Amino acid sequence: MSDQDPSQDPPHDPLHDPAPGPATPPVEDGAVLRSWHRRPVVWVAAALVVLAVVGVTVTVGVRQATADTSTGMLRIAHLSPVTPSVDMYVTGPDLPETLVAPGVAYRGTSPYLTEPAGTYTLTARPAGAPAASPPAVRVSVEVPAGTAQTAAFVDSTVSGAPELQVLDDQTAPAPAGSAQVRVVQGANGVGALDVDLDGGPPLARDLFYGSTTPYVTVPARAWEVRLRSRLGSTNQTTVPLSDTGVTTLFVGREPDGQLIVAAVPDAATVAGVPAPGTEPTTLPATPTPRPTPDPETPLPTPPRVPPVPRGGTEAGLGGLAQPTLPSAIGNWFSGFFSDDDEVPPAPRMPLAAALAAPDGLRPTAMHIPSIGLAALKLADLRIDYRGALQVPTDFGQVGWYTSSAVPGDPGPAVFAGHVDTRRGPAVFAQLDRLRPGDLVEVPRSDGGTARFSVDSVEYFPKDTMPNDRIYGPSTVPQLRLLTCGGPFDEGTLSYRDNVVVFATQR
């Protein structure tokens, strides 16, 4: 990957041409936009807010982030130094093309738009251009329920033209007493970056433009962040990282190449949900005496008892559901007026390699021969901002609930994956075809493989999940596989049930 020389002329594209009509004043560098347009669902309940952005008054309808189990979150970040301000439009289920963020300038980020899960089309036009003018950039983004994503406007490292890349945002708060932070490199033309916390772990080494680091957990306090580019630019910034907070450090640059850092809270912090395990506990008046362990005798590792998520998991978008006649007619009719199938999906922003191996043992893949499943890469899942179990944003990935047991260790190892996308099957599409005795293999990072035999495949309404059976403690290794199933509710765009596979180690 190479860095583009900022002195070179940008490639020709609509965003670099003068915008027709009156120009929208640019948003002040580094400002966080507060101008997501949102049409009111019920006009009485819609919140109207008025915001002045560099002298421009905009009236918008805003829906705040909620614990609604059928919604996902999406925001925009402008990270292209050579691209002028843009107007961002969004089209989606029950949402006609709507201007959601006018005049987004370089180094600006919008608040989250919270919308029903589904496929959304993001369109960028030069700021002030008529809504009917041809788009400069147009991509589609899948927004699964309970997830949060950032659509970052960057310059393609291949063509140099601007494009929208998507990265996943953390929706689970950091553990009590700590914070989580990552770096997104939006400073094109300065060379690769090293990013360090003064007195803490390094955040990045050779971080190239248009890429992001994994989240790192650090003590919650104010940190000195030091940046150094391979071309000599440096920056030192004090960044407060709040208790249980999750923050992205967006790195940008001035025209002269000077580095700038903006600390922006992610979905977990914006939603304001306390981290799991922070509830007060009551201790007994007289503690029960415990024997002093012999330091020469290693203690066995206790089984993991994971925190219990709320409700079921939202792991399906209805692509395998049988539509009702009215919805089928509606979909057929709308197809004459929609070119969504021609909208390319937004590429994922590259994730920089982790600086060190993950702490502790972990699963690395999953194989289920009887249904032909071979998941060669696993996603990490936690409890999200709603208190529910996260689901992977990659529909081809299986996710491991990191607070559950490592497969092969005592306790329940919990995995989740999507049953389908809008257009067809996903990784766990055939999970309900498993039968008692079927083999599930889970390779581990220590080179071993945990093998399980399916005990049962069961359906449960999402509001009556048997949490004690799924997450409860066990002295022997157990496996739980979760996805969506049962009837598809077209009103909520969600399956009503969860399919749960129960398995025991062979």
C-alpha cells in the first residue's frame, strides 16, 4: 500500500469539479456534525432540533440510539484530504433517498443514524449539488440489528478516486475501570504512522492511510497520544478516555502535513449503557473462611460462566423467509423503480495486524462436515449496547462470544452466526438440519481441536430463551450454536425464534 502525494492533482471525478448551484459552506475542520436528517415515523413523537453549522441553520428530525432489538447504527466520516465537502444521502427500507448529512467536510464525523436493520444505499454528491444530480459515489451497506458501523469516505489506494469503506464499531462498553480505543488513519500523503500511548501499549506500527487498528483495552484516564509519520510529521495530544468508554482516534492532517487527532466516542459510549458486571453487589456480613492455597500446587482453571445477554440474537435478515402475497407484490412492483441490485457493496476498511497475539487461548475455526460448513475465520462477540449478544457483521463468519468458555474447556462455549442475508443463505443457513450425533470440530490456537457431538436442535421464542441452559455453568465442555429461525415477522423485519444447537464434547 502506498501513500498518495498530497501535492499531486487528484484524479478527475465529480467530487473534484465545481458543484452546480450555490455552494454549501464547509463544516469546520474537526467538528462533529449534528445534522442527520431523519423523517419522523410519527410526527407527534418526532424530535426537531435546530443546529447552526458555520452559519447555516438546518432543521432535522432525529431518532436517538435506542435499545430497539430491530435497529442498527451507521455514521459517516470524511477522511479524504483532497475531496471537497459532500452531501450524504441514504436510501433504505421505508426510507426514500434522504439528505442525512449536508456539507460533510474533511475530518468531520456525523452522529449515528439509528434505523431498522436492512440494506441501505449511501450516495455522495458535491456539497450544494441538486438532489437529482448524478452521484459521485454510491454503495450499499448491510446494517444488521444490534450493530454499529462507520462509513468512511477515503481515497482509494488503487485508483486514487474517493470511495466509501465500512468498518465495524464496538457496541459493547469496555470493562469497568478501563476504556477501549482504536486508531483510524485518515491522513493521506504523510506516510505510515506509529501511534503510541505515553506509558501504555503501542496502538499502531506502520499504520497506512485508509486502515484501522483493532481496539485496545487500557486503564480509563487521560493519555498522551504520540504520533510519528515516516515522513517526519509528529503530534502529541492529550486524550481523556472515560471509564467503560469506547473511542476512535481519527487521524487527519493540515494542508501543510501537520497531523491532527480527533477523539470521537463510538456506539457503546453514545448509547450510554453501563458495562456488564458493574451492578452493585451485596456481600455477606460474615465471609465464609477459605483455605489458603498451596503456592506449590497449581490451581485448576475455573469454568467460565459468561454474563447472560438479554433476549435472543438477531441473526437473520429474511432472505430465506417465504414472503406473504402483499409483500411479494410490493417487492415485485418496486423492482421496476429500483436499481438497488446494481449498487455495489461498500468494501471493508482494512484492519491493521494486531501488534501481539491475543491474550489466552481461543477458537480459530469451525467445521461441521454433515452440513458442509467450514468457517476458517471467527469474529469476536460481546454484549452490545442493548445488552444483547452481538452478531457478526460479516454474514460469512461465525462469531464466538468471548466471555463464554474456550471450546474444550469446562463450561458453555457459545457461537452465533446469521441464517441469511436479504438475498439468500448465510453461514448458519443449514444449522437446523443438524441431527443428534453429528460432529462439530473447533480448532484452537494451541494447535488442538475440540470435538463435540450434537445433542439436540431446538427452537425458542426470542423473549423466552432458556438462558440457564445456554449460558449456565457446566463442569464439562459444552457447545451452543445460535442463529435465527421460525416465522419471519415482516413488521419488525426479524425472525421470531432462535435456533439453538446443544452439543457435548466427544
